[in-house]
Amino acid sequence: MKHETIAGAKIQPLGGLPMTYPTGKSDYLRIAGLWKNFGDFTALRDIDLEVAEGEFVCFLGPSGCGKTTLLRAIAGLDLQTRGTVHQAGQDISVLPPSKRDYGIVFQSYALFPNLTIEKNIAFGLENSKRPKAEIAARVAELLDLVGLPDQAKKYPAQLSGGQQQRIALARAIAIDPGLLLLDEPLSALDAKVRVHLRHEIKELQRKLGVTTIMVTHDQEEALSMADRIVVMNHGVIEQVGTPTEVYRYPKSLFVADFIGETNKLPAKIAANAKVTVGDTEFLCDKHDLPVGADAVAVIRPVDIIPHGSGARSPGAPDVVATPQNLIDAHVEDVEFLGAFWRVRLSAARLGNRILVADFSINAVRRLNIAQGVDMQIELPRERLLIYPTEA
Amino acid sequence: MTVATLPSAKPLRMKLDGDAWTKRAVMVVIGLYLVVALALPLYTMMSKSFTTYVFDLSRYEFQVDDGAGAWGPVVTAEALNQQLGVFSAADLRAGSDSRLAPTKLFPDFSFRSPVKYKIRGVDGAPFLVGLDLKRNGDWLELDSNTFRRVNLRPVQARGFGNYITYFSSPTLVSSIANSLTIATISTIVTIGVAFGVAYALNRSCMPFKGFFRLAMVLPILVPSLLPGIALIYLFGNQGFLKDWLFGASIYGPLGIVIGSVFFTLPHALIIISTALSISDQRHYEAAESLRASKWRTFWTVTVPGARYGLISAAFVVFTLVITDFGLPKVIGGQYNVLAVDIYKQVIGQQNFEMGAVVSVVLLIPAVFAFIVDRIVTRRQVSLLSARSVAYQPKPDARFDALAFVWCALTAIFVVGILAICQYAALVKFWPYDLTLSLKNYAFDRMDGGGWDAYYNSIILASATALVGSVLVFVGAYMVEKTEGFAFGRNVFHFLAMLPMAVPGLVLGLAYIFYFNDPSNPFHFIYGTMAILIICTVTHFYTVAHLTALTALKQMDREFEPVAASLRQPFHKLFFRVTVPVCLPAVLDIFIYIFVNAMTTVSAVVFLYSAHTQLASVAVLNMDDAGDVAPAAAMGMMIFYTNVVARLLHALVSRGLLARTQAWRIR
């Protein structure tokens, strides 16, 4: 199946996937000045966020960053200390969950164990004076939608984890909610099911066009599913952007580090668009750090371009007219990871720091890269990210 | 970058929907039930123990004439008493019913003399003329013959007077030492026996484990005073094993301790067995690989692992023994203990204030044991949550034989006591005519309420179990699943835990004080079946509440949010999911309350009336009246009823599980 490719290859930023920008109103959900304190601990600090209608947004961050707290505030399950939440123009800041308009799927699925699958899905449909036949039809439709049409009479315990998760999803969307909230919906599943299900959820969301917020700590999940990612840390939003934006242009060292893999190099600012690492000056994009300041230069393993032992080889991606930021490196060891090679390099000019680079199988073969070989590598200037050192 | 700080403003409050209001309202209603059925009676009792009655002589004034119409000076009773020293300070301390004849203050008084007397109570101090209560403070002129019929009445005061009286009365104070002694000895013996049995059940490969497990819990099904009756038949004045005691008497501490071991054994066994069963196989493997001896392993792994269970069991047994009243009443002889003192003060001497004082004294060890138990139980929970590998015993012929003998002896003791009761109930006249007959079952010909008492007990047990399990489960649900309202939930939780710390006898006495007051709006339930039901539900509330809480905590916390997001009312979730899923726990609560309501004596003994006599109380009363064999027969009726109830419970549980819990079977 084409979606089960190795994750590393899939998040290649060079692919340049066209972004799907949602077309609906840009502020279907509007969060303003939102705080959440638990005693002295500030779980959320002055959060502002807007979510467009039909958009799929992921809250991404390490555990304890406040992403679940934010979701629960939107759901009315944990009332925020300060701040407002508007949905579809209506102020829902202090409304109880039952007066809000959302469906929710929890990590535990929270399926009612003593009710059959169809009774679970019908749970939200029953009291609204609907005729029985209509409810049955709707349940059948939903079971079809999640691809489990023949499981209606079973109990939740008789289904696999992935199937239970899809039933939970069907139950949540049964009432046509304006907003779908997913709280780590995939983290209790094993890896294979997870990859499969995230594609299905994304497809379903696109089909229904329901505004969706998903909480996850898994960057792959966020990158592959979200229209926009909200990266959070220590109760604040670090960056909001499309998957390619947060991957290619992380706004902070935390984001760069948290999403994808990085080589972090201690650096000094040499000039407006120059930075010194070890004893070498590198070109980089413009930044606004003062000359002489300590900084961190970040380059991702996939962004390091291999060159032969001298001249630049033809046919390498991202060819620039004259190679810049070229340095000598010694291959310490190589590791085959299936779709690419992971190469550990040491560079004398960087103070013998170890750099990790991911090279394509082609490049390794063509350039005869192997353990013990000396070679040249390029740190492309537009891929060299500069951040102030963390306080 | 500047770090934003929290803007100060009024904290936000969630708007409450109908469900939230309903939940809170239901919680408040059940909370109020607990206030009326528990907190207020206890408060009334406490304040009663501080209520004293004294004759305030300074508030009575007299005038005497000379027989010819000339009135002498006004003189107070106090002044007269100081002159004459007729009444000592002790004479002036009174009960609520005491009277004091003022004629003693007049040495020359003769009811035939023509002298007239005037009396008045300053500020309405009360006195009786015949049966006529005067408290208006006016002067009253009486002839000698009428003055003879004047009695002063005590006035109410607050103070430690009752406590002073209590602690200056040697017989009463000796009860404290007696109670502590028998409770301590019983605890040590019971824990020793129970630990042996629990150890054998969990750690040996002996045969008949199932039978032993069953036999050891039988005492739960009978009133605590039943072993006392069996012991009387065995070792009493007419007992056929009397010689075994070498002249010692079973009536007293010996009988109480043996009987206490019998009725507390199951409680201790269940707790210790649980503690032993959670121990970790890996610890034993580690000990074995380190070549530790079995003896050393026992003391370094087994005992520390079960220590919380042992402590908890010890306090439970201690509390049960020190608060038990039936057993020492039946077999205690002249050996006074606190619980019996309460009964004697209230039923025997009608001295309610002193009963209240003893109750407060009895509350102290009970509350202390309760607090220690709560602390220990909390620790043990954290022990339980650790992931461990269950211990698998390996066969060991010598140890298994030893374990078997220990369990067999204990089982013979337990089953033997019951068998003796049954046998004694069936013979014509112990020990002279041992032919079998059913004459002892003709309860209607004895004191104690007859067969009606038995039927009343079944009504009480069923009604209590029904009302109790609904009330407890709904209450536990509301307190567990209500968002916010922390204050209300904490108060509720406290009220729900309180009954465990209150001995039944104390609760019963508190009910008299509270509900027998004609100005109480709930006075009308006094003497009815309703007060027995309310009292029994309250008495056994805590354990039932904890069982319900445990079941509810095992439910997914996200059910309520999901139902709310689907815009379904909470009661739909409650009836369609919560109750069906928790049904096994609800049935457990039901049978727990039923069995206890059948066997309880302590709380209801103060509250039954002529037409609400109970089987368990009948056992006590028949024994008291000398009808020991019928008492044993009634006790065994309770036993069989509980056995049948247990069997029905098992049957119904299985049936219901098969129908409503199909989801449990894959």
C-alpha cells in the first residue's frame, strides 16, 4: 500500500506538496487570551488561535505541553482560568459540554461495553424523535463509512483496537457535529494499524468536511494528517503553520528539534547572513541576530548534500551553480536503513563534531561512500537554520 | 521577550446545565438524608452526654407561719440546707426524673400540724405539687398535708457532670480496662488463627481449599451472640465439656474471647487473604536464588508484604470486638464491658445521659481504629497497583500437611459451633433429654416476638437491602461523577465514611435521643419499621459506599464527556450503561446489607417496638429469659435464611450476568 512508505521518506520537504488551504470561514473557532492554571502551575499561557471551517488542525507537542488541556478547554471538560472560546460566532467560553457542538473521540475509545456496536453509534441519535428506521439507516450508513458494515451486532470487546477506534469515530460524527475533537486517537494502537488508520481518518474528514482538531505527540501523525499544525511547548504556542512550513521553517530551536531530526552546531554570528561554526564561516539566510552573538546552527540529516572527494557530482538534487558551504568530512560509519543510508561524519573544520546525514542509496553507490572514506559535504545555505542559544 | 502574566479578573464559572443541577440536587438530598440519619442524632447524643440535672436550692424560697396566721421570714432552701446539712452535693446531682422532697429541710414538719407553708421557685424553678408541675414563679400557699406532696424538680445544666460521675464510679471505669483487654486478646488470637488459615489457603497445595474457604466465612451469616450460646452448651454450667476448663468459667472473658474469635475470623481472613494474594512471585524467586532459608524468606518477604493487611485486619477485629454487644451480653457473666454498660444504663436503669457518656467513651477507640484503618488502606492501594506476577505455590508434603491440619482444626471449630447450636435447638431438654423435637421452634410460645419477629427480620433485611443499595449506589454515582462542587462532594464523602466509625449501639442510642423528641418533625417514624430500616441502612452505609465507589472508579472516566457531547442526558447513560455495567457490584451491596440486617443486634436493640420485633433481637431476649434452646433455634433460622439469600444471590447474579453482561464473554 502506498501509504505505508517509510516515514522518513514521506516527510521529505523537497517534495513540495501543494497545500490544501481550506475554503471556509477563517475563524470558525476562535480562541483568545486563554489561560489555564492548576494551582501555581500554568498549563496554558495566553493562547490565541483561529481555526477555519473544514480545517484539520493538529496540536503537537511533548507530553505536558498543554495540548490536551487546550482540547479539553475547547470541549468544556476543563474550564479555562481566563480567556474566551468562540465557535461559529457564538461565545461558548463557559458553556457546559452538553450545550456545545462537537463530537469527541478519546484515546480509550470510551465505547459503552454493554451496548452493541449499533447501539453505541445510535446512542446520540435516539432521543431526537427520529423514527427507528431512520436511526437504523443512519447507523448502517456510518458503519459503511468507517468500513465496518458487518459488525453491527457485536460488542466492543469483540473488536480489535483499530475497529473500536473507528466505531468511536462513527459514534462521534453520527450527530453531525460542527467540530470533531480527537484526543490522541491513535496512540493506543500498534504501529501498522496506526499508519493505516491515520490515512482513513484524514480521508473521512475530507469527505465530511468537518472542522477537526486532533491532539497528538507523534510528529509523523501531525505532518501526514494536518492542514495546519499547532506546535506547543510549556503551555505556549511555539508555531502555527502548514506541515511544510513547520518542517522547513521552524520558528524556534524547539520546533526544529521536535519536528524531524537535527544536527545542532554551536555557532557565532559573523555577519548579517554569515555564521561561524568551528573555524569556518558559512553562508546562511538573513537573520536578525547581532554580530558576535552565540547561536545554534541547525541542519537536518536529509539536507546535507554529499559530494565526491573533490568536485561536485552531477545530478545531485538542489544543484547550485557554485557549491557554497562545502567542507571536508570523514565517514565514521554507515548504517543501512532500507530506503536510505544514515552516515555519521566527522569534520575537522567543525571541531571534529559528528554530523548525521541521510544519503540516498543512489548517492552512496555513485560516490562510493563507505566507512573510512574522506569526502566533501555541502550544508546548503537556505537549509542552514540559525537560532539564538537557549537561555 | 516578556513573559505574559495572568490578567487578574474574576475567575470564570462554567454555566451549569440541567444535568449538573440535577446531579447536585440528588447529591444534596442523599447528603441531607445522612445528616438527618447520622450527623444530627450523633450531635444530639453528644450534647446529651453533657446535659446534667441538678437541684438548684438557691432558687427555692419558703415562708412558714406559726399556725396562727403570722408568716415568718422568707428563707431560701440553700440557706436551710447550709444550716441543717440534710442534702450532700451528691444528693443534689440528679437524673432527668429525680425528685427532692423539701419537707426534709423542716425538721419540725408534720403533715398533721396546722402550720402553713408558702413556696415559690425563683425564675420559674420547677416543682411538683402531687403530679401538678408548677414553674410560674408565683408564691403558693399550702397546708402541711399538701406540702408533704411537694417535690422539687432538677433544672438542666451543661457541663462535665456526667463524665465526672462516670469516672468516679469504679464499676463503670473498670469496663474500659475490660473492654480493651478482651479486644486486644481477641485481636491477637484472631489474627494468628486467620493468618495461619490465609497462609495455608494462599501458599500451600493442600486439598479441600474450596471447602475451607467456604467454611471459614460462615460466621458472617449468624448474629455475633450465637457462638456465645454454643459455648454455654459446651462449657456452661450444664455443658458436657465443662470439665475441660479445669474449673475455669466460660462466663466471662474466656467465653467472650472464644466467641469473638469465631465471629471476627471471616473479616480478618478476607483482609489478610487479599494482602497475601497480591504478593509477587518474583520476590520469592529472588529470595530463593539468594539461597535464603524458608524461615528467613517468611520474615523478610511474606510478613512485610502482608503488613498492611495485617494491620488493617487487626484494627477491624479490634473495633468489631470492642463495639460488639451481643456476645458479652450472652456469655459475659459479671464481666462488664463498655458495650453492655450502654445497654444496661439505657434499658436497665433508664439513665440515658450516662448511656450517652459511655457511648462517647466507646466512640474514642472506634474512631481511632477507623482512622488508622483508613490510612493503612490508602497505602495498600498503592501497593496493589504495582504490576506483579502472582505467586504459584509448589507442593511440599510436610508443609501442606501442616497447613491442612491448621485449617481442619479451625474449620472444626467454626462448623462445630454452628452444629452445636443446631443440635441444641433440636433436642428436648439439654442435657437430660436428648431426644429430637421441634418444640424449640414454637417461637410463638416464647418471649421475643415469636415467628413474627422472624418475618419482621426478613422484611427489614429485604427493605434495607433494596433501599440501601439504591441509595448508596446513586449517592456514590453523584459524588463520583459530579464536576466541580468540591465542597459539597467533600462533605458528602465525610458523611458517607462516618458510619464505619460509629458503633451500632451508639447509633441506636443516638436515634432514641434524636427521634424520640416530640418536637422533632421526624418523630412520627419512632417505633415503626421505617426507623429500623433507616438506622440499618445508615449503620452499614460505608462499606457499601466504598464498594460502589470502587466499581464506579473502574468505569471509563470518558463516558460522561462522550454522552454530554452526544447531547444525551446523564440519566440515560446512568440507566443504560452505568447500572448494567456495575450490576455485579450493586448485587454485592444488596447481599452485604441483607445479611448484616438479618444478623445485627446492636443498633436496632434500642429501636424495635412491640410490633417490630426482630429475629436477632429475639435471640437475645429469649436467651435473657432463659429460653436458650429457642434462642439457638432462632439463631440458626437466621443462618439458614442467610445461606438461602447467598445462594439466591449467586443464582441471580449468574442469571443476570448471562443476560445483561453478555459483552463480558468474548
